[in-house]
Amino acid sequence: SSRVQASCDVPAALVSGIGLVVIQVICAAMTTRPVARGEAIELNLDDMTVDQGLKLIEDERVRPLLTYLSSGVFENKTNLTFMKAYSVVVQFGDQQQHSLKLYAYYKKVIVEYCDAGLASVSGISGGELIAKLADNWEKQTILTFWMQRVFQYLDRFFTKNTVEYPELFTIALRLFKEKVYEMVKDRMVAAIIDVINKERDGHDVNQDTLRKLIELLCTVGDMQPKIVKQKDGTTERLMWVCSSRDIYKADFESKLMNLTAEYYKNKVTGWMAECSCPLFLQEVERRLSDEDGRLSRYLDRSSGEPLREVCQRELILNTAKQLVEMDSGCQHMFVNSKHDDLTLMYRLFRREPTMLPYMTGVMEPYIETRCTKIVEDQENIDNPPQYIEQVLELKKELDEMVSRCFENDSSFQKARNRGLENVLNKDTRCAKYLALYADLQLKKGLKGRNEDETQGLVNSVVALFAHLKDKDIFLDYYKRSLSKRLLNKLSISTDAEEAFISKLKVEIGQQAIQKLQSMFTDMTLSDQFQREYNEQSHRGSPGGVCHEVRVLQTNAWPEKADEANIVPCEEMVQCIKGFETFYESKHSGRKLRWIYNMGQVEVAALCFERKYIFVMSAYQCLALMLFNKRKSITFKEIAEATKVPAEECRRHLLSMTVSKHRLLKHNGDDKKIEDDTQLEVNDAFVNERVKVTISLIKEKEKATEAAVAVAEAPVERKHVVDAAIVRVMKARKKLDHNSLLEEVFRQCTLFKPQPSQIKVQIEHLIDREFLKRDAEKRNIYIYLP
């Protein structure tokens, strides 16, 4: 007798998994007493014929297995039957004629079970059909697995040496496909899709049944399937391992996609008639989420992309335009700040990026309308700080909306930018007002703010600046106001000033803000000069007059030296000579030109009942000092003595005759000073303060500065365009007109020149022999070195 080592093999509870086709199998106790490893099994194989062996296999293993599949009870309580059956196969599996009999018996058992399974589903359909088929498939898997375990010796030698006889798993699956699947596939697929549609309509369905049948469809066409045991914690699972999805795709998925498209097409028609845009979007999101759930619960994951494509086509692509244009659509959401609805619409439309332009196409004109309302409001036009604050508030609101609702999607950022820029760049007002607003904030608006608030304000101003095409006009105004803040020590925070310059540098580059940085450098060097000057023998007070001097680079500052030869008073002359002597000892070959109109003077007055200290401009001081020699002087005499331009002189003198600071009195109209108007010191002047600041009349000053800024910008732009043209042509040597325009547009970052302006400058450069036209093609320019 042969001795066969016993091993314990029992079926286990099996569940589904992703990626591998898994069949859930009910657990049944195959044995209550496993045979101990090494225990001998007495079996006389030497005298046994193959037919006797097959009868033993049938009696000991196959019939109990079939009984278990039909009743759920395994009659034989020991696994010795498996060892006996396996030993028979080993005994006869080495001989070709016996192997054929064993293989044929294996097929016979499978075929008979398939025939019985087909008979069990005859005449039924719908839910009953798929429930029965799922049960049959589960049991077919158990039968195939345990039959292969008994006959697996054939796979080691017999099936490997021939192409005529497929491996046991393969032939079992082929027989099931031929005997069962091909007979019921149309009814089964129709029933599965019908049940899926019922679930879409809200009915409860048996998802486990659907999962088993999807696994059947994924497995049945495979050419090299396997069934393996897989441990999952304390349980084991039988799992079909297969790679082909051809039958699943051809027989099921294609029909599912077509019927899904038809299903949702019908649904959309009803929703459009019944639902508002937000409700429609909510329903679409729920449906798409449900379809994703079906993919994770029972559909094969390979269907994910086709299913999403069909659903999104019917629910989004074919409805987006109509949704956006509904009364409750995109425009309504923007106007009424329905941010949650906008977020939902974006989240859905993002699945089909070609639909996003429908949203941005509504967003851009909405922004233009909001912005136009601000910039055309006369109250805002008359109040620059209010104008800019409202624009900044709008931009902040739009930035938050783009961030919150649209996740800073680039297409929405561009739509926001276009909407703002189309309105703000219609004229130069925003550029001017933004510079004035920045000046106001840096002088007093930042007072009391912490570092984060200051940084936030700086960021918001620079962010708005980035939208302006007239950046050069902003810089011109900003440079003038910065000059006054630095020279008059009006800046509330040096850190804020530096932060602003740093942000501008990031936005427009080092070259554009180089002059601004030079202004700070000059102030630092001037402080150093002043400290050294104060260490001279006169302690910085030649003639007893303490004074402070700022040395400015000619090209870095907007202030220019007085064209008129201003005549300073004797006290100022001593101060000027003292500083010039000191400066020439430090720097030879440099010439200082004095800017009197930017100076500020403190004058002590001893001619009143009490001593006063007047803080005034240098021009006012020069005029006032003349009254030390004469009691009464005409306006014309003051202008001639000081050489101050007549209009400037008149404005400075009028500032000392107004009721608030009536330091001088005259015999004419209070608001006018003529050439022959006599002025004298107002002996009755009184003020509750000892130190009195004499403010200048500013209206004319503002108008003058505005005119200068507007007048200078075009001149500066001509130079920039000329430089850009020459740079491009020097590098390219030869270029056609349109290409040259594109290059110039790209290089002019501070403003957007008009094509006509570029053309004029090209003609000027041709006249000046920097360029010439091609002799044959007049639209081509050639650089002349």
C-alpha cells in the first residue's frame, strides 16, 4: 500500500476585492478533525484500475461536494477524502491514456453542473434571473476550485505538454461560457442594466448580486484564469485572477453606456423644466457622486472613464450653456453673491474645462459693470481716497471670490484682470489717484496700524498697481510725493516705505524703481554729511543759524534747481557758504545748486507782544526778512528783491495774509495782491501757540503739478519707445514692421504704447539714421550701426 502525507485544506469565506475578480463563498466546515501532518493514510493503489479510481473520486469527493453546493451540508466530516482522491490522480496522471480519462471526467463534472445551472434559469428574467445566475456563478467557482485541487496533478504534466487540452481552470471557464453564459448573456445584461436604472431612481437593490455578475462578465472571457485563496484577517477568500476585460467591454459596458446616456438625456429634459439652476446643479453633483459610488461598489474600475464621459456629456456638456443663461443662472449668482452656487457650478464645469468660458464670459462683464459704477461716480471722482478705497474693496472682494469659488483657476484670474483693466485703463485717473492714495497712507493713514495691517495695505495697493497700463504716470506722481515725504520728514514709517519700494521692484523690475531707491540713498548720505558737518568748528550753525542740508542727485529727484537767480537773505548766505566750503572739501569737481522752493525755515519773531516761532517756506522767509529793514513794502519790490517768480511770490505772500495766519496786512482786496499793493507786518497778530506753521495755498500748486505730470509723461514715453526700438533692431539687425511692434509692446512694461506712436518714433529714428527701410520691401527695417 502507498503512504500519502495528509494536509489540511478547507474552503473558506470569500469576499470581493478591487482589481482582482473575487467571488464570495459561504463558509462550510469540511472537517471537524483535521488529519495530523505525517499521519499515514492506508490506500491500496497498486491493484486499483483507473475506473475504480474515478469511482473513488466520485464517491469520496465529487458527490459530497455537489451535495454541499446544493444543500450547504458536507456529508463527510474528514478531509481524508481529498487525500485519497488526490492520490488516485497522482497514481494514474503519469500515463497518457489514464490522464485522458481523468481529464474527461473533470470536464464531465463541470459540464453536468453547467447544464443543471442553465436549466435552473430557464424561463425566468429580471431580478429573479440575475439572483439565480449570481448564485450559480458563486457555486461554479467553488466547484471549479476544489475540482482543480483534486486534479491539479494534470496541470503539472498533462496539460503542460499539449495545446489540445487547456489547463483545468481554463477549460472549466470555457465550458461555463459555452454552456451557460452564451445562452443567457442578453437576458442577463438587460436585467443588470434594468436593476442599475432602478437604483438610479432610488430603489434598493442587491448590490452583492450585481457585484458577482460584474465579476462573472470580467472573468468569463479570460484565456488564462486562476482561482487563488487570499487571507483577509481571520478569513480566507477565493479569488478569480484574470486580466482580460474583452467580454465585459463588448457585451456589457457598451450597452450600459448607451442606455446610461439615454437615461440621463430623459432625466435632464424633466429637470430643466422643473428645477432652478442651483437645484439642477445639486442634482447633477448627486448623480455624478452616485455613479462614482457604483464604480467602487460593483462596476469594474475600467468603466470609470467611459462612464464619467457619458454622464458628464449628458449632464454638463449638453446643459452648460443653458444653465448659465437661466434666470437663476450665472449672472444671478454673481449679482447676488451666491458663492456656494458659483463654487458648485465651477466644481462641475471643471470636469469639462471647455465649459468654463461660459462662466468667465458672464464674470468679465459683471466685473466691468461693478467697476464702472465706482469710477464714474462723481462723488468718487471728487474724492481720490474714496475712489481708490472702493476700487480696492472691489478687488479684494473679487480676489476672495476667485480664491474661494474658483480655486484661483487661471482662467478666472484672467477674466477678473480683464474686467478690472478694461475699465481702470480707460484714462489715467486711477494711476494718479492711486499714487495720491499711497502718499496719504504713507503720511498718516498707516498711523496706529500693526505690521500685518501695514503689509496688507502695501500688498493691496501694489496689486492694484499691477493692473494699470499707465504705470509710468503712477511712478511719476509717486516719485513727487515720495520726494516731499522724504525732504519734509512726513513719512510715518520707513519700513512701510521700503516695503512699498520692494513690492514695486518685484512687480516692474529694478530699472524702473532705480531712481526711487536713489532717493533713499541720498537721504542716508545726507544724514551722514549732516553729522560730519555738525562736527565742524561752528557746530553746524555758521552765523548762529542752525541749518540742515539734503544733497540730492540731479537725475534721481523730480525737484529741479530754480531757474531764477533767487537772492537769499544774509543769514542764508552764511549758511550756504559754510556748507559749500565743507562739501567741496569732501568732493572736488561737484557743483551744488540750491532748491529754495523745497526748503523750510523756522523764523523767530520778536516784534509782537510775545515771542513766536514761524514755520514757513524759504520763499516766505525771504519776503518776511525784508521787513527787518522797512516797515512797508510793495509786492513788486518784494518780488524784485528776492527774484522769486511773480506767481510763486504772490501765492506765498497771500498765504501770510489769510485770516487764519494774518501775519501781514495790505491795503487791497484780501484775496488779491497787485504790483503796487503795500504790505506790512500785522502788529496785532496773536496766536495761542508759540510755534505757528504758515501753510501755503495749495490749489494752484496741485493744478501745476498735475499739468507737469501729464505733460512730461508723453515726452518720457517717446524716449522709452525709441530705446526699445533701437534695442530690438540692434539685436535682430533686420525686422518687419509687425514683428518690431510685437517686440516693442513686450519691452514697454510701464505703459502700452499705441501702434501709431511707435510708427512715429520709427520715422524719427529713420530720419536720425538709426534705421533704414529695405529697398525692395518697405515694411522691413534695417539697423544702421
